[in-house]
Amino acid sequence: MSNLSDLMGESMKKIREMVDVNTIVGNPIEVPDGTTLIPVSKVTFGFASGGTDSNAPNASPVRFGAGSGAGVSIMPVAFIVIANGNVRMIYVDPPANSTVDKLIDMVPVVADKIKQARKEKNNP
């Protein structure tokens, strides 16, 4: 394995240690009233590396140069709130107004309405 491969491999290993699924969907937080909050974050990262090994005939035996860099951004975007048997999403900033986002937001509301309709049907 070349020195450049070692450098790249070690950099990627460190990034994997920093960013895992628990960074995106955080650990649940229990509050005294029984509500559970689950933080949801947006994680963005970039990575670059480069280097050279010289095989020139007149080069000294050790002629290696390399560099690498990485950046990570973690931005909280929402909380999943579980309270009194209901689940909803509270955004830190308003979500994009796409149709998919609106449908995802409506899932807990629709589930609550179906549950209420069934309850009313069984208890006239």
C-alpha cells in the first residue's frame, strides 16, 4: 500500500468515526411530562486528498508529498415529538414546500384521524 493510500484511508476512517446514523437521528430525549423528543439533523461533509510519489530516475529515495482535508457540517432541522400517543414533526426552520414534504407532514394527522374514526365506529 502506498503512502497516499494510507493517508486517504486514515482520513476516511476519521470521518466515519465522526458521522454515523446517531448524528442524523439523535438519541431520544425524555422530558418530565412523558413527552419524547428525537432530534433530526442534516449532515453534510466533503473530503479531498491528493499527493504524488516520484519515480524520476534522479529523485532521492524518499520523494513523497500529499495532503488531505475534510469538512463536516451538522445542522438541526427538526424534532420528532411523541406525546400522548401522537407523533408529529416540528421543524426548526420551515421545510421546503414540496409535495413530498407536505405528504410526510400529513402522515401523523391522517393516522390520528383514522384512529379516531375507528374509535367512534366501535363506541357509537
